[in-house]
Amino acid sequence: MLKKVILGVINRLKKPYYEGVAAELAFFYLLSMVPLFTIMGELLGVFSISLNLINDILADYVPPEIAESLATYLQYSPSGTISVLFVAFSLWAASKAQFSMIRIANYTYFGENRKGRGFFRERLRAIVTLLVTMLLVVFSLTILVYGEPLMKVVAFYVDRILELPFSSDYIWYVMRWPFGIAVYFLAIGFINYSLPTERMPFKKFIPGSIFASAGMLVASWVYSYYASTFANQDLLYGSLGSVVGLLIWFYVLGYVLVVGIVINAVWNETK
């Protein structure tokens, strides 16, 4: 069955439709960065968390050149006052990549005849999906930031009231990595689940979500090694080197996500 799935994915990706989808996603990812980080800054500001936390996490998991380029977009400070119109405009601008992925998913799962529910309804669905994903990320970052102090409070009451030994530092050290991996997979799985216009069981999206989750990490590591060892974008493109580096990284991530969508479709057809 695995051989059939691999051959099916290769044959699907040979279709002309998929030739430019990764480049399309990379372009929309780039356009979505500023409004996306603006909204993220406002959401994190509610919990007194700075975008610098995201910057620190990205510095550990993405190529240094990419992390340095993204750092310029992570300097937003919450204003404390924000209008509904500003939020709506930012969400509309940031949902371009999500809307593009919805179209790719509809074509992959249902073929050329399934166009969706119309431009505005699908764009609204893309905004809702993006907002839910952002809230999930904000919740995860909040737990990572305040998880250890909360565990110490729990340990204090357990020790005083129940008189049981409770090592909060050890438990938090053990729990934070499984929690981070689980949230990361759930975020990718939710994105895959929410893309098609017609709802399908979540289990149908598990194979592609696993591939996309692992593939994005591996692709980022491989690109990091390539960029630091062989490539010199500044030499080739001058002041545009950082932008070109971002586009290449987004292209790789976009292609991995598209392959994950195709794997879901081929896997269910093969079964």
C-alpha cells in the first residue's frame, strides 16, 4: 500500500495545476507576515507576552539567516488601543495564504468541478480558520511562559494541603516537550482539517498531517544547513538577499504542506 501511495502522490504532483502552487503560497506567506505579526502582537499583549518570545523560538528552529530576516517583522509592540476596522483589515490581508490553501485542498480532494462556496464565503472561512489557529498558538505560548510558575503554585498547595512530595521543576521539564509537540501537530492537523469545503473525518487527515509536521522541521534543518554552508544570498541579490532567503524557505514549507494535502487524498483513495 505504501508503494501505491508514493506512486499516486508522484503522479498527482505531475499535474500542471501543482507546478506553481508552492511559489504562490510563498508569495502569499510573505505578504501575510506584517498583518499576521501585528495581530499576534495584540493577542500576546493581552497576556503581557512580547513577540520577542516568538523570535527566540524561531531562532532555535529556523535557519539563522531566516531568523534574522524575520526579526525585523517581530518588533511590533501592542498599542493598547486597536479598532475593529484595523483588526478586520489585518485578518483579511493575513488570510491570503489560507485562502490559497483552501483552493488547493478543494482541487486535490474534489477535482476541478468543486470550486467552493464562492469567493467571499471562502475568504471568510479562511479568516476564521486563521484566527482559530492564531488563538491556538497564543494559548500554547501562554502555557509555555506561565506553565512553570503555575506548576510551582500547584506544588505548593499539594505539599501543604495533601502533604505529598511534588517536584514541579521535574514535572514541567518532562511535560513541556510532549505538550509542544502535541500542539504543533494539532495546529497542522487543524489546518488540514479546516481546508476542504466539505467536512471529512479528522482521521482522514492524519497521514498528511504527520508528513507535514515532520517534513517542515526536516526541510527547515536541511535549508539551514544549505544556507549556512553553500548559499550566499547577499552575494547574489545584494540588499534583497534576506527577502529572497525568506521566499525560498516559504517555498519549501509551502511545497511540504501541498504534498501533505496530496498524501491525504491519495491515502484515502488507495484505502
